[in-house]
Amino acid sequence: MGTLASSIEEYLKRLLALSASGYIEIRRKELSQKFQCVPSQVNYVLETRFTLERGYLVESKRGGKGFVRVKKIKISEGGLLSMLLEEISKGSMNKERARHFIQRLNEEKFISYRESKLMESVLDGLDAVENEIVRDFIRGRILGKMIIVLLKHDV
Amino acid sequence: MGTLASSIEEYLKRLLALSASGYIEIRRKELSQKFQCVPSQVNYVLETRFTLERGYLVESKRGGKGFVRVKKIKISEGGLLSMLLEEISKGSMNKERARHFIQRLNEEKFISYRESKLMESVLDGLDAVENEIVRDFIRGRILGKMIIVLLKHDV
DNA sequence: TATTTTGACTATCTTTGACTTTTACTCTTA
DNA sequence: TAAGAGTAAAAGTCAAAGATAGTCAAAATA
């Protein structure tokens, strides 16, 4: 028997494997009751085991009928997305590299032409940020958030 | 099954979609009876889901012959985008305002949900720009460029 | 020391109900 | 009969209660 955290991790992964939709929705409180622990333990598991790097997306809603949704995303090893995610995780990205990735994303039909143009317009808009370090950082940051959105709301 | 609030929201939107006049008139009390809740629940739904920023106008009258009228404000894509551009040029485009505009564009079906989330992620990404003046300026600049893309590459 | 577990405090969203205001209608009364 | 008073039938307001989830740092454990 390992830690509580890994039991919960396994449980969620089992649920995910069984789910036809590719994602699961749980009640944080219910789950914590099932494992007889505090609710924030669930957050700990999600933060440490269901990260983007590991191929998971987590969304949630508070209040009545609240939920936590965990989604498994398929990122092919060594593919465009995994390269992109890795570069983004390093923190920043220059304009040419970003433009290249956006074009490739469109070529691979991961985004539409219009979406690619929308994303490129961000790069141009950022030219007005004076400091190059800051500019590259913000560019990487925005790109990262955009990728998450694209994965969350895949076509 | 979602919340009561979203059931009522959906019901009203369905009625609106069916209505030829572009607006609907309901009795607050009747509606609350239909959904077996207190009347003020209807106000909650109207206040949170049928706001001006989302493109709805709500009017009402009390007393005998009282009613609640909900109207969808019709606006053209060009109209909405030029309002946006005007606010940007006046420098009054803060983050929340921008977010509402983007959501409105989606609600009006001028952009897809995915595109709206893509645009919103720019707003969040820009939070890392320290200086508020700079941040607002860059946000406006990017938004402006995005709008041009939307106009150019019409769906 | 690094990881895990816990709990106090906070944030967000929804639902409810007591109390207030407005309006149409009816009933008096000069 | 016109003006005013009273009444019932709406709708509005607002704050409290309820239902979730998130954050963060201290404590416990490996």
C-alpha cells in the first residue's frame, strides 16, 4: 500500500480509463469522503499528478452543483504538441519560433486558418512591448494559455 | 442535470429563439411556479445571465397586469466590432470590458466558442505585464489586430 | 529533506425568504 | 360622477443561508 495520494491517483486513472468521453467529473467532497481525507487532499493529487506535462487538464466549478473535471489529452510522443509544450514550459519563446509553431498547428489541422491568424495577431500586437526579455516571456505565457484552451476545447 | 438557474436560463433562451417578435413576456410568479422555486430566483437568473453586456434587455412592470419582458438586442458584427474599436481608441478597454466583448461576440455567433476562449487567454496572459498603462495599451493593440483578422477572414 | 496530509480561512455560485414598492382595480363619498 | 382611499396582485431588493471548490502554510511522515 502506497500513499493516500497515489491511491486517489490510481482511482482517478481507473475511472478515466473506463470513461467513454475521455473525461470524468467528480465531487471533490465525495471523493475525499470515499478516501476519508480532507477535501484539499484531492487538490494535492490533482496538482502533483494530473498536470499538463503529464497530459491532463483539470477544470472545476464552485457552488451548488459544483464539480471537478479531469480530462486526459493525447499528446503523441515527439510530436508537434509535445515539442511545443516543452518549449513553452521553459518559459519564453521568440516571435519566429512562435510563428512557426502556429503555422505548423494549422498544417496539422489542429487549428483552423482563422484561428492561426488570430494567434499570429497576438505576436504582432506584442511587438509594442519594449523589453525583449519581457516580450518573449509574455509571448510564451500567452501561447501556453492558448494551447491549454485548444486542448480543452478540441474540435 | 445542472443548476436550477441554468435550467431557467435555457428555458428562457428557448422561448426567445422561438419568438418571432424578438422578445418574450412572462409572469415572474408563473415561471417560478413552473420551476418550483421562489420568485426571486427568476431575478437571479435575469441578473446573472441576461445582462446588457450579454446582449439582453430586461424590462418589467409590477402590480396588476405585471410582466417581465426579455429582449435580445440585435447588433451586427460590424456594429459590435466598431464599438469595440472605439473603446480601444478611447483607452477605456480594461480586462473585464474586453472579456465581456469577447463573450458577446461568441454569444452572437460571430466567433466560435473556441475562438472566444483563445482571445480570452490573451487577457489572462497579459496579467504578467507589470505596468498597468502598458498592459492596457498592449491589450488594446492586440484586440485591435484580432478584430481586423476577424473582419478580414469572415466565417 | 522532500513529500504528504491536514485544517483554517477564503472565494464563488446558487437558493431562499422576509420585507418593500408599484400598479390596477374597486369602493366610497362629496 | 370625479377624486381619493383602500386593497390585492404583481414585481423588486437585499441579505442570509447553503453548497461547493480553492489556497496556503503548518504539521506529520517517509
